[in-house]
Amino acid sequence: MIFRFLASLGVVQQSSREEEVSSLATYKQIASLRNTPEDELARQIEAAAERISEHVVRTPTIRLPWLDRDGREVWAKLECHQHSGSFKYRGALNALMKTDYQRVITASAGNHALATAAAGKQVGKEVQVVAPTTASELKVNRLLSDASVSLLGSDLHEATIAAMKIAKESGDDPESSLKFLSPYADPDVVAGAGTAIKEAIDDTGVDFDTVVVPLGGGGLAAATAAWCAARRPGTQVVCTHPEIFGRDFNAGSVSEKLAHPTMPTYSDGLGVQLVEDTPFADIIDRRLRSIIQVSESDTAAAIAYILRLQSLLIEGAAATTIAAWLTNDPIFQQRKGKVLLLLTGANVASSTVAKALVADVHDPKRRQQLGLRHILNSVERHGAVSAGNGQKALEKDPHSGHHTLQSMVDVWSVLFERLQQSAVRLKERFDEKRQLSNSLGLQTHEWGVTIFINLYSKLLSLLDECRNALSTGDPSLKAWELEERYRVLLQLQSTLTSLFDRCSAAYDQSRADWFFDPASQNAAAVNYDRYGSSDLRDMERNLLSTLRVSSSRPVELLLASSGMAAYQILQHFLLQHLSVNDTIVLPPYIYFEALEQLQALTHVRVVHAPSFDAEDIIATAEKHNARAVFADPVANIVSLDCTDLRALAKAVSNRPGWEDRYLVVDGTMASGALEIVDWFQSPSAPTLLYYESVSKYLQLGLDIQMGGLLVYPADLDHEMRTIRRNTGTIMYPRNAALLPPIDFDVFQCRMRLLTENAEHLYNLLRGASNSIAEISFPMKWREMGWRHGGSLVTIRFYRDGMNNKEGLEACIDRILRAAEDLHVPMVKGVSFGFSFARISSASSMAKDSDPFLRIAVGAESEHIQHLATAIIQGVEAYCLSFDPDLFFKLDPTSNGGAVNGSLAK
């Protein structure tokens, strides 16, 4: 090999004897690699080449003479001409042809997604793509024709985590489950990508001395290095990498550095942060020892360079292989022999090309080469005229895991852990922002920075204190105290989150610092809070997973500033689709503020069904040919009437005409209880529009802010988001930061506890006062297929005169005084879902509705018996003041009455 190396430098000429020695050395090197990871991957690459050969473009490998220097001959493999615009098609196609799975999901900012979608169409398999919210609209629109797309996470790292979670939760059935297809860690994807280097060498017949390949997630680089090591051991592999990422490959292993965060860059295809250990770490660390860091300015110049001199459009990732020759790396510049550049793709935004074309080029010689000083002749501009020399004929968050939660202490323990993790991520974003600001030369006011650091340190200290108390099982720390601490710390973190944030962050700047999230610099979305944010999108995705309204149907969730704001979006949508004199059918009652809005409409008819029964609602809708139907699982009235929505779905499943109707459901009273989307899956099913308040159960009783959400079919997403944006009903990021990071397990644990407590209280009250008042709770929730029954218990006195606002206010006062004597925590106020019991004279705000006593039961089970006693004593005192004879109608032998089992004195 020394002879061959010296010959490549022109120092000596190889004799036949020297060639024999060189061949023998090569043979020994290849033999020593048998049964190694490199050899195994090389064999997989060769098998992949045979498998996909008839379905991929055999892209040309051409000369780039304008990059030649003395002793250096430069070639390029034009994977920018591949199907879907990049080499990624090779790997995606190979993986999809091999797997038994009929459905795949992947995460990508562009090229891998485009490739997988195209490959899926080629082989007839379903493809779902998770892209970060910063993905360009151009690439997303290209994807939509061949795949379904979800925008999750602020960058590729977070999008990948979301996609992996979705795949894991889908199961392992090849027919119905989703297989996650990693762009850099899937062996079949990597093997397919490696066919590019094999094809280039096969087609040219050239033994390249150096191959230059972009690093990215390491998949293509590992495949290239493995194939060269096993089949062409004399070829060295050099990687290119964006300097702006700040990864020091001289300290630590290369694969470990790939897990470090990235930054916005011209080379967005290389912005990969490994989510899990790559199976090719050994190959990467042993074979990829030469990595050239390229600057953003050199990458921009390279895009313009090849466009002007070769009439070839490539993306930033591919351009880094050309930018490497523009660096001042003396060792790299001295490379001789035959060099192959892998030009990996051409999916580049027009704005990027425009910026590259006007980038400053200060070097006079380079300006002349680029034609910025005079016109170049066609031969200098198009080196492809000699491409045939030596070339043979060329012939598709947040929160995962399950928890064993037995109590609210367990719940708060999980939430404190997540709050700490969230705080750490916030600090990482802060550090990234600081680094980017420094690299961009932006002015920074250290006064504010100091405040952030001090608040962050205080937050971590308080979190450590709380978690230590939880880990030691401190018996003096009560659940309500944990809730109070969490409420304070969550608001402290929200302050940190919004401290440097802007409502209309900058896309680019000179000196002025007007952004906090580095993702805003990508300019792929509108930096305006009313248009949403990546953090808000993550919270929406998390809540959709928490509610589990569907296990299979594609739906979207939007957060709004309140429950009524969510309703406003739905009503606005309905008004855009209903015509004059169309009919809306309602049950006997819907939430009074929604009803008031509907009654104010003059161009549609509003008709009430005679009862809450599903059959009555169906019959009324069909009788009046209604276009929209409202039906809630629980009515917010004294009787807590229920509509069996599962039965309604079954009843309309084979009734023609329902597919043209909209069904509007307010799930606030049964939040997280219904897998409602899956119930309405038949061809005749109406379009389901679901909404609820986020101010109640979903805040775990924290009561920090208003909020609402709506869920709807995914194909309505653009229209719904447009309405939310234009009506200003969005939940702004500062408010989204105040929502606790719950998941399905956490939420259901608390809701089961609330339901158990409510059922217990219901039975105690019913046993003691059934003769003077009607006690209600939705006891049939199990029969209707719900996960829980909520936390509300209501009381209506049989004597109507007692159900007036003044009387009930007096009754509440007596109940509170009795609770005070029994040391039972209880508050008077509207709303529900809190950890302490709450009582109100409900419906007192609504017109045409008599008030009643509504008790929202809390999460502290140990107080339920005393709570029942306090309520019974308060009711007793109220009855005595109203009519002493009523006292004797109370059951004096009930086991559910006062502490001693009797209401009688």
C-alpha cells in the first residue's frame, strides 16, 4: 500500500512486482475483515443492490474538473437525481421491500420522509410521517400525496421520539401495527443507502483513494466506510459536518457526539440528534476518523459554486462535500489521487438557494471562478462534457411508559420528576440560544441572563427538596401540600419559559436579539403566537394521547384559550358548512353559554329532542333532517342525565344519511372516559366534533388558568387551525406552559380515585336523606363503556320552594360550618375537578334553570365519611329552619349519616 500511496503522489511508478505486492496486501486486508461487522454490512449492501436495482435510478457518476488540482481528480455521484430527490430512496425502498409490516412510520425533516413515502407508494404500503413543526411547507405539501403527515416536536430529535412512541404503542402485528423506520439506525435502510458507493465504483471502474460523504446520523457514512473497508481497503472515507453544531470530534467517540443537539443550518438534512444508540457505533468510531467541519458561509458558497459551474442544484447537506474543499484544512487540501463526492440530495428551498447566490465571496480567485467578475465559457461551466471518461454504460413525547400509580402521592411523584426533566430541557434550550447568539454576535443584556440563572437554580433546588421528601416517604408531607408546591413550581418554570420569549420572534437579525427558541430562526413557519408554536403542538399531542378518544382513527386536537373558545371554533366551523334554514337538534339541555349562542342565530332552526335517550335524539334528528346534532355524555343539570353515546353510534351505524351530519359532543363532564372516536367508525357515522374544558379535570385540580380543547377528523385540520388563528381563540404558549405534563396513566389514576370517592359519597347521602331530596350520580357509567363516572354528586330537595338561590346559599353556609367543625377541607365555588370538595348552588348563573346543590368530590378519600356527615348536618339544619317537620323525614337509622350512624339527636 505504501507503493500505491507514493505512486498516487507521483513519487514513484509502480512496477509489476510492486503491483503484485499491493494486490497481495489488499487481499490480506480483505481476508482479515471476513466475519467482521464491516464484512457483514458489505454483504447486506450487495444483497440490497440486487434487490432494488430495477426500481432505483442508476444515477451517473461524473467528473468535476473545476475542483481538480495537481495530483487530484474529483468525481461526483449524483444521488441528487435519485427518486424523491435524494439517496434516501435506496434505503427506504430496501427496508420496505424486506419488511413484512404493511404500515410504517418514520420521522424526518424532509428527505427520508419523501423517500419513504415514495417507496411506500412503489411497494403498496402505508406510510405515516412525523415531521417537526419547523419542517418546510414545501416538503410537507410534497409528502401529503403519498403519506399521512403529523407535525410533532420542535426539531427532528423530538419528532423521532414521538414517532417511536407511536410505533411502540401500535403493537407488533405486521398486518395492522406500525413499524418505525429509522433513517440512520435501521440495518435495511443503511444497507440500501450503501448501494450508492457500490454502484459508483462498479460504474466507473475507478478505485477511489478518497470518498467524501456527509455525516448526518451516520447511516450512509457507516455503510460507505464498511463497504470500502471490506471491498476496497485502500479507499479512505472522509466525512463532512456543519461546524455550527459545535461538536468536537477530537474529544470522545464520534457516535457519542451524534447524540448532541444541533443548530439551524443550511445543511438541514444533517441536523440529526441521535435518539438512541446506533447499531453502527463501532463502525462509525473505528472507520470515520477524518471529519471536516464546514462553515455555513462555505456551505452557502458551495451551493452557488456547483450551480454556477455545473448547472447542478444540490441541497446544503450535499454541498458540504464541496464546501470541504473551500476550507482551510491543510491536511484535507493536500489529498491527492482520485476523489469521489457523494452528492446526496437536491431537496433545497428556493429561499436557501437565493441566499446562497447572494452570499459574499471575498476571495478574488474564487469570484473569478464563479463568474462574478466575467463570463466563463461553457466548458469551464459544465465539466460534465467529459463525464463519459472511464464510465461504464448506465443502465419509498413528552411522556411515555406505564406507571404503577396507587395514590395521589404516586401521581405527584411522577409529575415532580417530569417537571425537573422539563426544567433541564428548558436550560438546554437556554444554553443553545446563548451559544447561537454568541456565534451570531448578538447583543445580550446580562442583567436578564443573571435573573434567569438565579431563578433556574432556585427552581432546581426546590425540585430536589420535594423529590427528596418523596423518595424518603416523609409522612408529614400530605398530598394537598405536594399539590401546592407543584402549583408554585410549575408557575415558576412557566416564568422561566416566557422570560426571554417573544410573541413575534425574529427569523434573522443583525445584532438585535429577538428570539428565544433557536427553531424560530428556520423561518419555516410564521413566528407569531396566534399561529401556534412547537411547544403548543407538543402539548396538544400529549393531551390527545392522554384522552385516548381513539386508538386507530386519524384525529387532531387543538388547544384553545377556554372551553367556550373551543366551542366557538366548532360553531364557527358549523356555520361555514350549514345553510339557511338548516336544523340543529339538541338534547333537552346543553351548557347554557353554548345554548345562548345557538339561540341567537336567526338563519338556522334549533330543535330539542324530548329526552336525553339516544333513540329520541336520533328520531328527532331524522324527523327534522338535521345537519348537526348535539349529544353530551352527561348533562350539567341536577339529574345528571346521561346519553349512551356508544349505543347512539351503534344505532346509526347502518342508517343512511348520518354520514352527512355533524355530531357535536361536549365531553367536559366525562373527560378521558370515552373512546368515542372509535365508536363512530361505520360508513354511516356522522362527522364527530368533540370538545371540552381544560379548566376542570385535565388540570388535576391546579386551577391555574382557563383552557379548552377540540378533537376532530384529521382531514379538517387546516380548516380548524385557520378558524382558531383568525378568531384569536388559541391557547398562547405562555398558558400552555402552565398545563401539567400528564399522561393516560396519571390522568386515569386520579379520575378513578375521584369516581370512587363520588360513588362513596353518593351512597352515604342517598342512605341518609333519600326521603327529602333526590341524590344523583351517573351510576350507569360502567354499562355505557366509560372509564370512569366523574366526580359530581347533586342534591335537589323534593319541596321546590327549598331549591331557590337564597335558600341554597344558606344551606351551603351551614354545610361549610359543619365541615369546619369536623376539620373537613371544603370550598364554595363553581367548577369542578379539584382535589378538595367543592360545593355550589349550580345553575344559578343560567337563565330558566332552578339552582341545586352540586358537590364536586375531591381526591382525599380519608375525608369522604366526614364530608358526608357535614353535608347531612348542614341539610338537617337547613330543613329545620325551613320546616321542622322535615327533620323527621330524614332516616335516623341510616349507616351513612352522621359519625354515630344517625341523624337524630
